[in-house]
Amino acid sequence: MKKSLRNQKAIMDETNLSPQTAPAEPSNLTDAAATFEKMQELLKTKNDTSRFVGLALLKSVLDNGQLAQDPIRLRILWEALSPKFLDRLLHAQENEKISKPESRNMVDLSVAILHTFTSLLPQDALKEKRLTGRIGPLVKALVNSPPETTQFILQTLLTIVSQTEGAQALLHISDVSPLTEIATQYPLVLDVLSYTWINASTVSGEVSSVCESIDKIISVLLVSFRQTDAVTLIQCTGSLIPKLGPEALPSSPRWLIPLVSILRKLVLRKPTATGRAAYTNLAAALLQAYPMESPILLFKDDASGSVESKPFSYLFINLLLIDLRSSFPSLLAQLNSTQYPDTSQRLAAAFDVLSSFIGFLVRSLDDDTSIPSFSMPPDLLLKLRKDIAETISLCIEYLRDRWDASVAGVSGLHPSARTGTSTTSEGTRLTLTWESVKDNVNADPLTLAGIRTLAIWIREDENENLRNESCGLMDMFMELYKTSSEGPLDFRYPILLALEVTMLPENGVEAFLGQCGWEIISEDLTSILKSTVEAHISGGTSMASRGLEIVRVLLAVVDHPSIFSPREEWMTIITHVSSMKTSATLLASVLELQIGALQLATALLSKAVKGVQKRYVTSFPPLLGIVNQLRGLVEKLDDTECADLTASLDDVSLELENLRDIR
């Protein structure tokens, strides 16, 4: 209080007021009611000296926690504060009338008041202009602020921008250089900017502003972090990008190349665990957000590199593989730890990068594709192949153990054989499982990323051992597939990719049918065939792609040497396909799906015994009618697509005619 009283003269001079005697403070500060009335009176007066005394008294009361449990009085005092007066205090600077200590005290007091109120006020108050309007002065107050005050300002800003209204206010601040200039010393700056972009992007009218702001500010931050390892910036950007919609991200960001450059430098510096997690998450985020540009930037050779003359892509992928292999043995023990979500996210990101690299590698080896600046010596390629295969094998082992620990209880057990839940002192659990507190394996990003990478690798690498090992996950595949429509993650497409090649080993079809695989995915196919025609829904192309993968899996089962004739329940697909509708506005992917469904129906009829074929003789005319309808639609496509699909239709038509003639 004494310090604030000493500052009265400076305040009065600054505001061009005549000196007045400050009102006396309450003699009995223990009287809460009297203190409240006095503070309210001081804050509402037009005299700036009295307002300053009221602020000092308010800070003392707030620091003592006397108002924390009294939201009504807290709100009254907040509304009694003059926003303009707070702004003048935040703008206080050293001049002829105000000394440096006095100006700093003014800023410190106003910041402390705002910091405390943002912590105590209800959420609706954080959205009001009375608070969001202080963002500009707070940002300017960062200039020359001492470390403690700077930290308070950043914490206050972070609380305000956690609301959409606050995020919009900061987004439209023209000069945020006071923030960007201290970002290297205060990581909280990056959190403030991230929350601003994420929350503002939820407002449709602000998306373009968010996009422009991101493109501008990240470029500035890259310059600021140029002389550092930039771990905090890499960590923040890797966390930010997945949380933004595609429309909020610049389509051709000017910061993409320099950002990848500092990522590559960090990889070569052999960073700490925090640094490894940061570059792994950022690489995965960039590959997801910019799938055309990022693979070349991340995996291409760097002619200037001098680390044992090995390509950067080899070093990078090798580090990720080492991280994966070294982490698997201890993962189950961490399932209930607070560190597991971060560990799971990091390893999932590593798998996503590995998946992208496999695709990039396949494209680079394709004679028809020209990947600039990429080549890898054969010996390193062979070593990578061996290391990837070993990592995938460990992944299969982990997925098996993870599934058993959370759901199955034992490998290969049919879902119908599991017993119910048991209520214990530690909660309700499945009686055959252990380790996991709750059944959340279908929400684990590591599970999805692991299955996706597994599917891609066993398709591209003809490794019979891995394909046989994958058959041991059939119960997990089928249950995850069945629950994907209701779960937080969609496992269906990667599972279908894996199933197509797991049908090749002798035990693949047996495991698939033993886990009711045909019933599960054929039901999904029936639903897709109806949805893609009856409604033009968003994601129709992805649904058609999934349906086409289902057809391929089921054809692999029907054509397998161990299947002599289709089972009776399989033949219901013929009925669904023969009643399939076509539309003149269908996409090429949907046309391909419908032709694939016709091929599946024809394959079932061809392999069925004569008695079964006779029962479905009435399906031949509708099937041939659909062939003719689709032929007219296919002819409207471009030459390449038309030629391929027409050839498939000709094969279906010929097979159906032959079957009808035999009958």
C-alpha cells in the first residue's frame, strides 16, 4: 500500500489531474464487508489516484484469497474496474514525469490484477470485451517487462485466447512482434499462438485470417529460432498442424522448406528424448498435411550432407526403427502410466512416417515415376528391409499382447467364448484380461498406425513369415473392424489391406472364416452398395474404395484352393448385387466398385455346385441388365478408365452368358 501511495503524484501528473488527497484506507481490513464497500467506492470514482489505491487494495485482497469463494462480489469488483484506466497503466512508460521504477510498478500492478481475475472469473466473463479488449495493451506491455511480469502476461493471454472470442481478438492484433521476439526464451508464447489459431479456426469467417496469420508468423518464428536447436518450435508445430483443418493451413506455405530444414538438422544432432519426440511428431504431421511436397523434402538426398556419406532418409528412418524396437518391450508395463499417451502418440507418428517412406520408396523404384534427388545404395536398402521386417514382427507381437491384455485374454479365443465382466475393488474388468485398467485399445493411435504400416509392408514385401504371423491377429482384425463404425478410430481400410495378403498363406482363409470374417465384411459391403447409390454423402469416394477392397478380399477367399464351393450363406451377396441400382451421376470409383461386386457375384456362381446355381437362375437377367447399364456409364469416362472397366464388364458378361447357357 505504501508503494502505491508513493505513486499517486506520478499518476496524477500523467493524467493531467490536479492533486487531491487520496481517500483513507479502511482502518479495519478484517471487516470483509467494509473492505468490499471501500474497494468498490475507490474503483468507481473518477479520480485516478483513488482508482490506483483501490487497485492496490484489491490486489492485496485477491492475493489473500478472500474473494475466491465469493463469485458475486468478485464479479461486482471486476465490473467496477475501468478498462481505460487499466490500459493507461499497462501503457505506462518512463518519461520526464514518471521514473522507471514507477512505470514498472504500474504495469506490474495492472498485470497482476488481470492475471488474478482471469484465474477466478467464470468462463462467460472471459469472453467479454471488457477482458478481450485488454489483449492489445498486454501484448505491448511485454516490451521491456521483467521475467516475472512477462510470465504473468503470457499466462493471462493464454487463458483469454482459450476462448474463441479472445482468440479472435489476438488474431487481429496488427503487431505481435513483442510475442515473437521473446518466443525463444518463453515457450509459453508458442502455446498462446497455437491456442489462438486453433480456437479462431473454429469460426468460419476467421479461417482465411488464421491461414494468413500462420503463414506470416511461423516464417518470423523460424528466423527467431535460427540460432537454436528449435526443439520447442518443432514440438509446437508438430502438435498444432494435426489440430487444424485443411482449410486453415496454407496450401503452399513459405515456411515449409525452412521448417523441414531445421527438422533435418535436429535429426543429425542426435537430440534428447524430447527432441526425438518433437521431430517424429512434426514429420508425421507434415506428411499428413502436405502429402505431395513433404515426402520429397524429408526423404530426398542432401548432397551437402557429410554424416558418413549415408543418405539422410536412411539415417532418419533407421533412428525411427530403433526407437520403435527399443520401446516395444516396455510398452505393456506402461499401459496405466501417465506417460503412455505421449509414448503411444510418438510411436504412432513414427509408424506414420515409416508408412509414408515405404510408399515413397516404392514410387521411387517405379520406372514410370521420377523422384528428384533420391537414391540409396543397394546394401543400405537391404539393411533397411531387414530392419523394417524385424520392427514389423515386433509390432505384430506387441499388438497380439496388447489385444490380449485389453480384450481377448488369450490368443485366438472366439469372442463368444469370453466370460463377462467382474466387479472388483479396483473397478469393473473383463475377467480374462489383465494389465489394462479399461478396454481402450480401439482408441489407441499406436494400434491404428501399427496395423496400417503392417498392411502396407506385407503387401509390398513378399515376406511369408510376416504374412503368417499376421494371420495370428485375425481375431483382433475382425473385432476392430466390427466396432470401427462406433469407435473413435476407423480401422477398416488398413485391416482390409492386410487381409488381402493374409489370405495367401494356407492358414489365412481358415483363420478368417473362423472369426466370422466373411459375415462381418460382407455386411459392410452390402451397406456400402446401398449408400453409394441412394445418397451422395461426404466421403463417398473413400467408402467406394473400402468397398472395392472388401470385394478383393472376398474374391481371394472364393478363389483360394482350399475352397471347393461357396458356403450357402455366402450366396446372399448375389441377391444384393442383382438388386443393385445404378445412377448416371456416379463417380468412377463407385462404378469400379459396382463392377467389382458383379465380379464377386459371378465368381460365387461359377464356383457353386449345380444345385445352387439352379436356385439362383432368376438372378442372371438382372445381373446382365446391370452390366448393360454400367457399360453405358463407363463409356462416358476418359479413355484409360473406360478401357479398363469395359474389359472387366466384358469378362463378367461372358461368364454370365456361359453360366446361363450351361443351365
